[in-house]
Amino acid sequence: MHIEFYLSTKERTVNRRNFITLIGLGIGTAALSSTIVSCENIDHGEAFGWDGPDPEEKDIRMQVLAYAILCPNPHNKQPWIIRLTGPDSFDLYVDPERLLPATDPYYRQIHIGQGTFLETLSIAATGLGYEAKIDYFPEGMYANTELESKPVASIKLINRPGIPVDPLFGHLLTRHSNKQEYDNHPLNQEEADILHSFHGRENTNRLNIISSPQAKKDFEQILTNAMQIEVGNSARDRETIEMFRFNEDEVKKYRDGFGVAQAGLTGIKKFVVENFLLSRKSVDKDPTSFGNQAVEMTQKTAASTATFAWITTSSNSRLDQVLVGRDYCRINLKTTAMGLAQHPMSQVLQEYDEMILLQNTFKATFGIEASDTVQMLFRLGRAGATPHGPRRVISQLIRG
């Protein structure tokens, strides 16, 4: 029996808003984040891909891809197409049906998500006794404001008995991004030094880590303002709501996006919210409360964080974006290994017109060259683990 059947429309609205406020859901942050989305454990009987490859699978391509799909990616869109080219090779393309045109109008974040995919499959290959030889943009690289029907990479899997296993392989099934409030303690110098010395494959990708009271204050203001801008547009709201999964049935049907579990809700709170307080119909009718919650929870998550980091490049080609994705993925895996939480908060980096003025303020505040591109912005700290986002089955990526 649906308990709201006995309430008036006004009473249902008040009760829904009061309940959300009382339990501190932070659903808006989960719903309205247009960053690289968390990869966390879902609280279901079904693992949704997070148990690794099928033990009966003999095709090395399918084994590697079963790990690759677990990488962080924007809105958990899973924007990848795989075209099989041989018994041990395949090409990676951007899926043009899985873009974010309102929040990522030039597909920069989508291409970072191609890099995270490539890094994860490369690490997975070593754990399976293979080397992944990657040829970037084999048919030519297109401009950073365009998307062409060309492969982002060609991948050849080469059997290498005795190949050293990447130490990050053991963290592929446990890596996640954590959107909860942190413990407000900065990374210590040793932890920062480890990440600085570890992170990059490319010297051109610069990692910056900052922990100071003034930086914390500045980030809290900038990130909150960025979220206010983000939610102030109906197209951006619709784009995000489309990817929010309001209940278990939607999770099972779509196997992508994110829901209340990724906001840190579990047990009875998760059950009550999904079954009695939230529905796609009510949010589509009035998305305002989602936006308001997003701004409030952005302020709270930023205020709970003492360390922030970002990755910059001096140029901004499609290859730059892919390589940043590889670096970001390694950092996320390394912080998992170190027992640290990590959460991208990249609204201020987005390229739609309304965000540019605040983006310039952000760069000026932190001494970033105006000509540089800040590709990723994220926070670091400590918090309890949150559930994985669901993944599709590999066959849904493959086109031939």
C-alpha cells in the first residue's frame, strides 16, 4: 500500500521536502553533478558488473572489457562503442547517443571518459597476462569542438607471459568516487607527495594539490556558485534528471546513471525514499527542489573538505583530454589503495557561456594561467565507502 494515497497533494509535497531535509539526503548533489560520476557498490543482489568478468568467458577481449566498463565516466553515461577488428583487437569510439550536450557542449568530459576506459583496460590486461597496445586516433584526430565518427583508439591485446601486473589491478573492483561529506582533515605531506610523484604518464599533465584555510574558503564559495549556475537552466536540469534512477526497477532496466544509493543512502532510508518520497513524475513536474538541494549539498560537501586538487594542460586537444582521463583514473585507483576518498566537482570547468566568468575567477584565484585548461577538479579526504553505480552488459557496447 502506498502511504501517500491518504495525503493531499500539498501534504505530500511538504512531507517529501521535510523528510529530505531531515535525513540530509544530498540527492541534489548526486543528481545534478555533471562530473566524472562515482563508481561504487550498488546495494542489490545483482552486482551490475562489479564482480568482474564471467569466469567462463574465454575471449580475452570480453575479459578486458568487463573491467574497462567499470571506469569513472561523466554521469555514468558509459559513452563507449566497441567495434571488434580481430580475435585480439578492437576499436574504441565515442557513442554519439550518450553525450551531455547541455553540460558538456564540446564533449571534453566525454573524451576524458574515453581515457579512463583505456587506462582501466590497460591495467586489466596486465592482470590477465596481456599487454594492451594502444594507437590513439588511428584515422586522424578531430578538433576539440567536434565529434567525428572516427575511432578514439585501436587496441591490440598481446599475450605476454610473465608481464608485471600493474599494482592498481587489485583495486579495479573496489575503486569508487565518494560524494559524501568528508572528515575535514587535509592530506598529510607524505600522501600529497605520493600523489604528486605517482600520477602522470605525461609531463604535460600537471597535478596541483592544495590544503589551506583560505583555499578551503575560496573553493566553498566558487563551487557553490558554480552549482547555482548549473541548476539555473532547464536543459541542464532535464539532462541530469534523465540519468537519475528513481527506483530499483529503473536501475535494472537501464543499468546506467545514478540514484539515491550514490548519495550515500542505504537501508530503510533508501527504501522509504525510493518507494514513497521520490518519483520521476513528481521531479519532472517540479525539478526546483532538486536544484535547491544540489546547491545546499555542494556547499556542505565543499565545507567538509580540506584538500582539493586539479589537473591542467597547456593545450586542449582531444588527445590531451584522453591522456588526462588516463591520469585521473590512475589517481582514483591510487587514492583507493591509500584509503582516501575522491570526488570530482567539475561544474566550474564546464564550457557553456554562463559558466565562463566564474571559471575565469577560479583561475585567477588560484594563479592558473588563463590560457591553460583545467581538465579535472576534485576533492580528497576520508569518508565511509558508498555504493557502486550500475554498469551495462558488455554486449550493449559492441557493434561488430
